[in-house]
Amino acid sequence: MTSVPTSFPRIVMTGVGLTSPNGNSLAEYRKNLLAGVSGVSPYEIRYFGKTVAGQCDYDTTKHQSRKSLRRGTRAGSIAIYCAREALDSAGVDLDKVDKSRIGVYVGTTEHGNVETEQQIYEISQYDYDTSYWSHHHNPRTVANNPAGEVTLSTGITGPHYAIGGACAGGNLGIIQGAQMLQLGECDMAIAGGVSESIHTFGIFASFKAEGALGEHEDPTLVSRPFDKNRNGIVVSEGGCLYVLERYEDAVARGAHIIAELAGWHVNSDAADFVLPLPERQNECMRGALKKAGMSPEDIHIVSTHATSTPLGDIQETGAVREVFGDSPTTSINNTKSYIGHTMGAAGSLELAGNLPSFQDGVVHPTINVTDLDPECEIRGLVINEPKETKGVDTILNLSFGMLGINSALIVKKPG
């Protein structure tokens, strides 16, 4: 039986694998963030019609056979790609480690919608004869599918499951992996988030019905958090998974440490199905700072969740302003302006784009801000052009979701 430690070990990131609408590796992704390259493009989906979306173009057969691609899901494929890339990045040879001591923790917003919509469409071509329903439907739609597909691909036999954290899922996957390492339930974790959301027409139709789906004649300008003329979300797919280890284990195997987890906090608004509550977002940020033993002035980058909705951006910047408005050392940015909202992948993918700041000291901007909304003005906001600093040692990554789930994760430069 595993005993619960009385003091918790330090947790570090030693590998990262990702696919985003504007890059399929951390290096490519970072380059495009600094160059202001958007990954949003025209998109058309059955029943809904023409819109825009953030679409990924990673090599699907790099780590999978065509047969496994046909049998599995898009979210599973994204998870496999990211997991394999993260393991390669961390220098992990699966043949030389105990695979029963690796856990897989994947945050998601939703799962099963894509396959169910597809199956209903397919049987509609046969007068809704359910004998044409795929026998693969059940394993494709169970909530643990993306994490489970990673274990099938890698032969990992430790625990695996998905964390249903709405759009906070990416942060929650990382936090879950860290907690399981601290509890001794695994010796290595593959953790983060993935999203296949653009492949379901329902998400576009629902955001449209809410008046929250963004529009602009130029697809690359649709997602524009903090801009006075913003009008809604861009739905995107993507994924980002990390290899997490206890600090001592990483040092022992000579791993390159990318970042160390310093603290985190998760709470709930308990207020509304959709609308965020700034007071609870404020409490979430302060909770993470307290656990990390830091003050607002100790944070060098705040990566915001802002989704380009008129009210949501105002509420979040109000909460951030209350915590960091007096900090002269804090820069604030946003990644959705480049790639749209990658839903369950957002937290982990947006954090990844800021991690290279530990080496180069540069803060990538929020793009597409031509007319800053006065209600979104905040000290330290980096817009349109990268900002060079004297050095970046800490990042606070914010990720919030429907039904009022809030997450704040702090990572720091290794050393």
C-alpha cells in the first residue's frame, strides 16, 4: 500500500508536446507568438455552415497507424501526438522505465459529442436504422477516451483518466498529475489538456445562440480580447501535454528541467451556468499566490483566460486588476488572440507559449488590439508587440470554465 507523505516533494516539468492552430512544436508555436501569426482560418461544418476556427495540421501518422486513427477519436489522436512528443522532449525511453508507474491525466471540456453527432448523421442516411451504428461508438465516447488512447499507444499501465474541467481542464490536468506525484501514486505523469471541439456543430450553434460566437470579415481578427470591438469566441482544437516528475527523480536521471510548479488553487463561483464571478477569480489568484508563498509583485507574467467576449473580458480584467494593478513587475498577456479558444487544452497550451520567457525574457503580446477597451485597461498589459524584460522567473496561468470553475497555476524558472 502506498503511504501518504507528510511533506510534499517539488514537482517539475521535463517535457512538453503540443499541437496548436499556429504550431506543432513549442519552438514553432513560440516563434509564431512572437511574430504575431494567427492560427485562425475559415471553417465550415455540417448543419451550421461557414464560420472560423482554430484548426491543427499536425502529422497524424507520425505516432499512429491509419487503422488506429480510424478506430479512435480526434481527441485521442491529439492526445497521442502530444504525449509522444512530450516523452521525446523529456528524453524518456519507455522501454527503460517502469510503465506501471506512469500516470496519464488529460483535461477536457467535453467528450463524445463529435462521435455521437457523426453517428446520428450516418444512420440518417439509412432511415435511422441503428444496425448501421458503429460498434466503436462506446469506447470512442467514454470520458476517459483521450487518456486511454495514450495508454493504448504507449503501453503505459499506470492510472489514466480524463478530468472534466470545462475550459479549465488543461490547468486541472497538470494539477492532478502533480498531486498524484506528490502522493506517490506514480513516478512520472503525462498531464495537460486536449480539445476536438471544432468537430461538433453543436458547440458553434450553442455559442451563436448565446450571442458569444465571434465574427469579423478577416478570420485572423475575430479573436481580439480586450479590444473595444470584440464580439465573441473563436472555437479551436489543440492539445498540450507535459511530462511531470518529482524534482529529485528528474535530477537523478539528468533530465532538463523546463519549469517548476510553485503553487495552484481551484475554486467555484457557485453563481451562474455561464457568467463568471470576478470575486471568485480574485480569490483563486490569491489562493495560488498564498500556496506558492508569493506576493503579486513576485509574478512576472499573468497569462489571462480572456476569451474575447464583451462581458467576460471586463470581469476578468477587473479581477486581475484588483490583484496585480499595483504591481510594477507584472506583465499581462493573452494567447487566445492568436489561436482562439482551445477549450480543454487552453490552460496547458497557453502556459506553454509563455515558458520560453524563462530563457529569453520576452513576453509575447496580445494581438488584434486596435482600440483598447477602457474597461479592460490594466497596468502591465502587453499588446501588439513583444515586450523585452530584465528577466522572467514566474508565470501565473489563469484558466476558467462554465459552471463557475476557476483555476490558477504558478510555475517558476528552474534553479
